[in-house]
Amino acid sequence: MANPYAAVGSASNAMASVRGDFGGPGSGGPLGDERTSARAVLQRLLPYVRPYRALLALALLCQVVTVVLQLYVPIIIGSGIDLMVYQGQVDFLGLYPLLVRLTLVTIGAAASQWLATALTNRLAYNTVRDLRIEAYEKLQSLPLSFIDAHSHGDLLSRVVNDVDQVGDGVLQGLTQLLSGVVMIFGTLCFMFSLSVPVALVVVALTPLSLLAAWAIAHFSAESFASQQQLQGRLGGYAEEMISNQRLVSAFAHAAKSEAGFDEINEELYGVGRRAQFVSSLSNPSTRLVNGLVYAVVAIVGICGVITGWPSALTVGQVQSFLSYANQYMVPFNQISSVVTQVQTAFASARRVFTLLDVQDDRPDAAGAEDLTKPQGSLDFSHVYFSYDKRRPLLRDICFHANPGDRLALVGPTGCGKTTLINLLLRFYDLDAGKIFVDGHDARSLKRQSLRAAFGMVLQDSWLFEGTVRDNIAYGRPEATLQEVIDAAKRAHADEFIRQLPQSYNTVISEDGGSLSSGQRQLLCIARVMLADPPMLLLDEATSSIDTRTEVLVQSAFDRMMGGRTSLVVAHRLSTIQAADCILVMRNGQIVERGTHQELLAAKGFYYELYESQFDRKA
């Protein structure tokens, strides 16, 4: 009788379909940040602002109203001064209406300013919310190869911190810049209405402020980009060390961990100090120009009052001009004060958009179908795969499993056992060959329906912050409490769960908190038992469980695997002796296949592995 697990087909045909490097953009290497121009960043932001253009229009309108009312105040004050220039010659009848008008204008300016701020904040928060949602959804659509190849802390920093910087800097900073532009043009209009020659003097001095602000922004831009990159790198390092703090402490590497943190932190400090120093020059520089403009206007205005040259002015008009000179320079001060915030925001926006531009996981093939009522037939036909194209990993992998079969994968660490599971679930795409599920090419099936057909328990247990019940019911949120309890009993987890403070309603922290590794693994096993999938993938599922509990859990697995196709990865060979077929892997190839007894009788590589484990136990 032919061996149903034997390889079939032609390897030469499979090799003919070998593709080039996997993944395309972003499939490996560090995630670079493009030096996108400020204009391009703004163009990318516009689609996120467009749904809230009504808020933007109202905010700008309120800013215009605020500026007009603020600029009207010096006119009122100047008119009032002209009504009380000489002692004993105060026109109180003329002053009273001006005081009432001044009060109303001041109240109106304050109200419109408050409304403009409220609208701007709402615009910023809504835009940031949408951008963060898209960034998080992007993480869900990225290929696993990309997630594996990049710092998780840096990716989180882009989704959380950098998006916040975009809202705080770009949106609110640009709103201030827009209001500043309105202030500049409004002030010029009022000044030209009072005296064209004096207004021209102010305009002639304006390039000094513009030159100072431009130069400082230009020289600080690169420093702020480097600052944001280092912040992402520092966040990634801190996340890695904190999440593995027990291991760091166990190896007494606390000092080394601190040294690594200090090294990055010092580099960030140097870059940040440089950026802040350059940007801090902008405010005093523009204020220096401010003072120069104010002094020149005062001198020219006094000349106008005394001599009538270059323009005849009253004392009140000079006072109005001095107020306008101050207000005219305020936007330039605003530009200098927000330059740090805006530069940081542009650097953050580039990092966010670089993430959004990474190529998504390959979409399902056109016409991809759902895997309905899976029976559990599996075929690997001349599968080739490598993470690094210069170092082939899997070579000519071929095997077949009938529905209900139990297959075991054994072999030394790094031979490709877990990789086969990743390929089966299409976490990675093949270099060559094909994988069939129930006779369907896996690439012709929708990923979601393919993965839904499998239940998986990994060597590294994953739990999230929530109740024990929620963690077990992760695959079936609609499950009743009794169903959750039944699954926990089958996984032999019910006993320790009931000893927790609130039993199944006990809230556990991320990654299980104080639960032991074995208890966390039992919860993951209960999760799969509750989901009751048609096919099972067990990757060292009992590695963190003591020998006594392993016997109990193995009996539960035996019941659960009844009638289901199961693919089991195991290092402890005692756990897979009942498998229908054991595939022995070495250096990325299947070197032996057969039952436990057949492989022992052959006295090959499997026999050596089994004997080595027996010798260690002895």
C-alpha cells in the first residue's frame, strides 16, 4: 500500500515558479522616513481636514472677526486721545460713546477668539482621531514579515506620539499662522488708511523679520526630523527592555540596559538641544526687529505731529500707529514661537505618512473564495521558502494529510517547523510550490476564511488585559459563561481559575500578569477548545506545563483532535508518539516520515533525537 504521506509531483515544475524577493517596499530593513517637503505634507493632510471644512471655515471666519475687532480698538483709543489732548478741554460727551463702543468691541473680540479656539481644537481632535484610526488599521493590514522586521516600540510611537504631534503642531500651528496672515493684511489696511508714508516705512522694515524667521526655521528643520526619529528609537528600546524586564534582571543586565538607554537618550539630548537652541533664537530675533520698527514709527510719527512731514498726524493717530506697529509684528512673533512646534509636527507627519505608505499585505487573489465547511485535507507540494533570499530555509517540502489525520513535525531548532505553520496560514507567501487545503490552492482562498478554519496554540502564550472569561472567549465572544467553564475544564484550567480572587471575572493584566507560564498556556488552550475549530495547529502547546498537567492536557487534546486534522510541532517526542505520521525535518528538508515505531525501527535521525532525549532523562 502506498504511503499517503509520501511526496508527489515534480520538483522541477515547482522550481519553475520561483519568484523574486518577497514583500516589496517595507518587507525588511529599517523603516526609513522620507524627506518629504512641507508642501507635500500639507497636501497629504488636506484629505483628513476636508470632512471638517465647515469647522475650518467657521474658525477662519471667527479669526477674521477677531482680528478686525482687535484692529478697530486702536482707532477708538486714538479718537479718544484726540478728544482730551489739552488740559481742561476734554470732550466727555464724545468720550462716552467711544467707551461704550470700546467695551462692546473688546467683548466681541474675546467671544470670537474663544469660538475660534474651540472650533480649531475640535478640528484638530477630529482630524487626529481619523489619522490615528487609519494608522492603526494600517498596522492590521501590514504583512507579518514587516511587523517582525521592525521595532514594535517605534511603530507604536508613530501611531500614538507622532499623530499627537501632528494635531498639536500642524493643525493648531497652521491656524495661528493663518490668523497671523489676516492680522498682517488687516493691520496694513488700517495703517495705510491713516498715513501712507508711515505705513511704507513699516513695510520696508518687514523683510528683516521674515529673513530671521526663515533662516532659523531652515536651519532647525533637520534637527527636528532627527529628534523625532531618535524618539521613536528610544521608545522602541524602552518597550523592548520593559516588556522583558524579568529576563534583564535574571541575567543581571540592568546596568547594561541603562547604558543602552543612556546612549540613545544622550544622542537625543544632543540633537534636541541643538534644535531647541536654534529655534529659541527666533523669538528674540523677531522681538529685536519689533523694537526697531516701534522706535522708527515713534520717531516718524512725532515728526509728523511737529512738522507735518512726511505726513500730518495727530497725537491720537500716532498712538494708533504705535499700537498697529506692535500688532503688525505680533504674527511674526507667533511664527517664531510656533516654529518649534510646527517643525516637530512636520517631522512627525513624515513618520506617520511613511508608515501609511508601506505596501499592504498582498490582497486576496481576484475571485478568491471562502473556505466553506472545511474537511481538513492538507497538501504541501514542493514548497520552497526563505526569509533571506541569500539563505534558503525550506526546500522541496512535500506531504499530504487526510481529514482527521494527526501529523507531527519534529527536528532541531531552526529547521523550519514553525515556518511551515506560518506558510499554511499565509502569514508569509511561498517562494515556490503550492499548499492545498481541501483541494483548494491556499492562495485562491480568502485569508480570513482560511485562518478561521484553524485553531492555534503557540509556544508563546498571548493574553490581553481583561477578565479571564474574556480571554478564553476571544475566539467566540458570544459564548456563554457555562461554555467558557466547560472549555476551561477540558483544558484543566478550571481549578486554578476558581482560586483567583473573582474566579472567571478576575481581571488579568497584559500577558497574564502574576499567572505562571503554565497557567497562561492553559488559558490559551482553553481558548482554542472553546472555539472548536475544524483543524488544529499546536506549536509546542504544552511546553510551559508541568509533566503531570501535560498528561491531563494531552488527554484533552486527544479528545479535541478526534476527527480533526492536526499539525503538531513538538520537541518533547513523548507527546507525539500517537501521531498518524511524524515528519522529521533537518536543515529545511523532510528527511524521514512515518509512525513512531517505524522511525525507531529505521534507526535514522529520529532515532538519534529520541535516544538523546532518553539519555538526558536517564
